[in-house]
Amino acid sequence: MGTIILLIVVALVLFWLVSAYNGLVSLKNQVMNAWKQIDVQIKRRHDLIPNLVNTVKGAMNFERETLEAVVAARNQAIKVQQTPGAHVGETAAAEAQLTGALGRLLAVVEAYPDLKATGNVAQLQEELTSTENKIAFARQLYNDTATQYNTKQQQFPTNLLAGMASASPAELWEITNEAERAVPNVDLSFGK
Amino acid sequence: MNEPVDIFAQQEANRRRTRWLVVAFILFFAWLGFGGDWILWQLTRGAPPNAYRHAFPWMGFVLTTFAAMLAAYAWRTGPNKVLWSVGAREVATPKTDDETRLVNVVDEMAIAAGVPRPRVWLIDDADPNAFATGLDADHAHVAVTQGLLALCSRDELQAVIAHEVGHIKNLDVRLMTFLAALVGAVALMSDGLGRMLRGGVRFGGVGGGRSRGKRENLGPLVLVVLALWLLSWLVAPMVARLLALGVSRRREFLADAMAAQFTRNPLSLAAALEKIEHADAPTLSIKRGSAHLCIADPLGRKSSLREGKLADIFGTHPPMALRVARLKAMGYQAKKKQEPAA
């Protein structure tokens, strides 16, 4: 009788071990996948910017600084993205810079009704709004998944397994720039 | 919003319910078939040797096979049938600004939910409505009406799409699409059978005199089974429809909560729902069979306006006021949580 109970307990523990381990691995993959999503969207934004700059360049000679800031921020962001092993924090900072610069550019475009009336610019605005949203949502998914992963690693008794599953805390994408927080509001109102 | 919806449990529950639905559907047909066989067997048991005896239950085998094939067919073609029945056309390459915006918004919400982008469909109907269909997240579709595009701001459209993507993510679409396909199949069949039975009554009337003499030696059990069996034929379409009602209401609240989680903006869904509710014309292109798939009852039934028992039984959707109130409460809580931090 005693051995049967012992066997059942061992089986239960083994079952828990396997499922907890697999849970951690699956969450880790989800985090990695969510990060890839961000990467895709970031690249999309980088590709979109030359098009935007070319469209508005002619009409806004006098806003050269704003344009140059966008181009510079884009170049910096691309450099960070292409650095292998760049930290989440570095990427976040570079992209925040770019988001800020783009936000200012869009605000400027808004101030020129003639420019806004051109079909091309309206379409670009929608594209840009959407890309900004996509980055924001990809970041949201990444942060949610990473938080879930980190919590799992720290909670007892899963934390005993963290080493075995080679789990380490995932770095969250923090919004550091106060200016950037305000930007999405400006963006969203354009689409209406 | 603060406690994320347990999506895995929801997915598993939907998988399980779909399986049960298939089993129940086939068992029901087996009962119709084998039940009829048994009654016929009882009726012809005492027949003279040269007369027909119902010894082999062929009705049961035919109907069970038929049900299995119907279920397989509904499974394979369900999403396409639903889209076809509402006359949706796919937005493969967006042509107008509205379409571009729609495709972008669907893209954004797919990213927020972490699912592949569903295919986007448009319905030429001036009434605002939307639904999702498909068997899993990899083969999913989102359809919206022209009216919704015209009515909603970008934020509101985003919220509505988030609600639909929520249905996709927790696999509501699988159960609901399958159910729609089955409801359609059963409705078609009972129409056809109704015609056949009416013809059969006339036919049976001719030989009535002879069979009446025999019925006296039948036990009460046969009569009870006969009554139950006939009743089953009659209520089949109603049962299918009631099932469709039962599965969809709780899901709407859940999808609303998921939309709030994806957009982090419950108030925009509340605003969208209020707008949809006030445009109270029925969505003409969406028929009864797919009503339970939609974000708002396309038939414009009054029960979605009221709370209470009647609405609980007959509405495919929970009262709109209740949904809006819940979303507003979520928005209020989110705001209160933010304020001390800011």
C-alpha cells in the first residue's frame, strides 16, 4: 500500500516537473517570437521613412531641421537594429528618438493644410499612423509576454526549474521618454 | 483588464465543446435512424412470413453516415459558406482609403493579439456590423460592413476589430462557425423532410385501415418511443437554434474584455457599441443562421435592448446596455489606476 502511494506521489511530481518545464520553454519561445514581431515592425518603419521624407521635402524647405532630425534618428535606429546582440534598452532608446522626431514632423505637416490635402501625404499619414500603432502593439505584446515569463521564473515552485530550463529574466521595453508618451495621442487624432 | 483572460483554458474549452457538438450531432441522427428502425421492427415483427420484415436497420446506418458526412462537410466548408451567405468580398489589395485603414487596423490588432493576420472581407451593407469566422487562428476571416467603416472613427474601428480578433484568438470562431454550418444544414434538411412527411401522411392514409388493427397488440413502450421519435424530428431545427443562442452570449462579454486588453482602451469599444446600437436598422445581408457570429444582433431584435429572463433565453447577444456599462467600468478603473501614478 505504502509503495503504491509513493509511486503515485513520484508520478505526480514527475508530471508537474515536465509540464512546468515545458511551460517555461514555451513562454520563452513566445517572448522571442514577440520580439521578432517588434523587429519586423521596426524595419517596416525604417523602410517607410525615405518615402515620407521625399514626399514632403519639396513642400517644406523651411522645415529642414525637422526633416533632418527624422533622417538622423532613422540612421541611428537602423545602426542599433543591425548591431548583433543589442540590448532591448538600446533599441528602445533609438526607436523612441525616432518616434519623437516623426511625431514632430507629423505635427508640422498638420500645420500645412495644402500639403495635407495632397493624396499622397494623406496615404503616407495613414501608413505612418498604422506603423506607429503596430510598433506600439507589438511592444505591448512583447512586454505582456515577457512579464508573464519573468513572473513564472520568480514564482515558487517554478523558480526551482528556471535554471534547468536556462530561463533568465527578459528585459522589458520601457518607455523612458516622456515626450514619446504624448506622441501617440497626436498621431491617433490624424486618422479621424 | 488587470487580470488577463485565461486564453488557454478558453481555447481548450472551445475545442472540447466543438468535439461534443460533433458527437451530439451524430448521436442525434443515429437516434433518428436506429429509433425508426426499432419502431419499424416492432411493427413488422408479427407480419406474415411473406410480408416485409424490417430486420436490417438500414435507416440507422444511412442516417448516421449521412450525419458524419454532413459534419465533415460543415467542418471543411463552414467559413466559406458563412462568408458566401452574407455576400462578403475579400479585400486582398485595398483600393480606397477606407479599405487601407481597415486592413491596417486588422493588421495592428493581429499584432496586439499575437495571431497571424486574418483575411479581411467587406460586406456591402449600410448597417454597421462585423463578425469573425474560421476554424483556427491560422485560417481565420474578419468581415465588416461598409456601414461600420463609414460610421466609426479609427479608434472605434480598432476596438471592434479587436473584439473580433479576440473571438479568433480564443477559438470561439471554431465552435460558432461550425454551429452556423450545422444550423444551416439542419434547417435545409427539416424543410425538405417537412415536404416529404406531408407527402407521406397522404400515402399512409391509404393503408390506414390495415395498420390500425395491428397497433392494438403493440406495447406502450413502442408508442412512447414512436412519440419521442416523431417529436425529435420536429424539434431538431429548434434545438440547433437554441444551441446557437446558448453558446454565443457569454462569449460576447469575454471578447469585449479581450478587446479592452488588446487596445488598452475599453471606452472606444463602448463608444463603437453605442454607435452600432443606435443605428438600429437590421443588417439585411446577414441571415438568421450566422446571427450569433456578429458583434451586434443583425436581426435588430428588441431583446438585446432589455435585461431579464426573456432576453436571457431568446437573445443571441447580451443586452447592449450591459456590455457598454461593463466596458465603461473597465475604463473608469484604468483611469483611476493611472491617476495616482501621473
